Amino acid sequence: MSKRFLIAGNWKMNKNAQETRAFFNQLKNLLTPTIQSELLICPPFTSLETAAHYNQTTQIALGAQNVHPELKGAFTGEISPAFLKGLVSYVIIGHSERRTLFGETSAFINQKLHALLSAELKPILCVGESLQERKQNKAFSVIETELEEGLKGISADQASSLTIAYEPIWAIGTGETATPEIAEAIHAFIRKWLTNRFPQQANSIRLLYGGSLKSSNAQHLLSQPNIDGGLIGGASLEPNSFIEIARIADQIRK
Ligand code: PGA
């Protein structure tokens, strides 16, 4: 049986509480007929309560865009996994914007991963190469290192709560998308890596593609055998375009 797609919106630093309310109110009207793919929205922390409130009647999962590995303490400006528990089911970690703009290392991302698993929150670990790395034929080795370091120390049991997002840095927010062939080659590589490590779980771990995914390219990307959904930035900010991608996904895996 094929997996259910996960269609996830990463809002980044967009939408205050009022805009979040408007989004969910609009979204509600777009959910009939029922969508089969799993839907997930990751708003900024300050909009999470509002999202949870206006999302009560829908089946949309909520996620956070970041977390700190410690449960509490002197970490000014940070958010604990304990605060997210009950409010979200997924948490994005290792996004390239956090790695490059905020200097997050794979070791730190690995600590976050363990903290999330302990709190029974589902991590979405992002991996992806830069344009320079791709041009130097280093894409596969970069992804392999990010998997090795990011997933260090997790058990096979814990692996079943994972989602991995492949987001080529050169495709994020640029309008430039990886071709379905490029994306599938990396996804197949990630699947193989997971199969070596977690033979029982590897096939059920969802692998998302991210990087300028939108309704005009969703069909080709989501049709690839190892692509199980999308992590969508720009195109998730507008309810119609987000839902259009989910409907395309539903058509592929009916
Ligand atoms: P994008 O962002 O769809 O705007 O390229 C994707 C992401 O960074 O998660």
C-alpha cells in the first residue's frame, strides 16, 4: 500500500495572528470534498495558538519551525519541546536557513532531534546541498553527511517517527525547482541510506521535496516513486495554492 502524502506548509517568518486566522477561515471552505493527503501547517510560534483555535474543526496538523534541545532554563528567546507538546505534532529542524543564517551545526540539530523524540514530537529533518556543492559534484556526499550527523544515535524504533525533507538550497525561494529526475535521484539515495540503517522502517519514512514546489510543478515532482510529499514555503501562504497542491497529490495516490 502506498503511503499517504504529507503536504506541509512552512510559513517561515510570515503571518501574524490576524493573518493566520484569515488563512484558516478561508482554508475551511476549501476542504470539501475531503482531502486524502495529510495536511500540515507550520506557522511562526506567535501564531500557533491562533492556528490551533481556528483549526479546531479541520483535520490539519500543526507544526513548529524550530525548537531548542533543552526543556527549560537560561536560553533567552528559545522555545522548549515541552511548550510545543500538545500544540503541535511536527517540528522542522535543520532547515538550510537555520544552518546558514543562524549558524546551526549538525551536532546541534542532532540534539534537537533527540529532544523532540523524547517529547514524542515528530521531527522533519531538512537536508540539502548548495549550488556550489552541486556544481562540484558533492550533492550526494553532503546529504550523506547531514544524514549521518543529524540522525546520530537514534534507534530503529525512533526512526519510524521521522520525516526527511530534501531541500536543495539553490531551489529555496528562488523560483528554480529541482527537476523531478534530480529530486528523485537524491530521494532514492536517502531511501537507500535509510534502508541500510533501518531496514524495517525505511520504506514507511516519508521523504518530502522542498524548494519552489507549487501547483504548476507538483504533478511531476510528487509522481516520483520516492517523493512522499512536499515542504512548501511561498506556495503555502495562500490557501488556494496550498490546497491545489494537496488535490494534485490526491490524484496521484488515489
Ligand atoms: P519555498 O520554500 O517553497 O518558498 O522555496 C521551501 C522551504 O524552504 O521549506
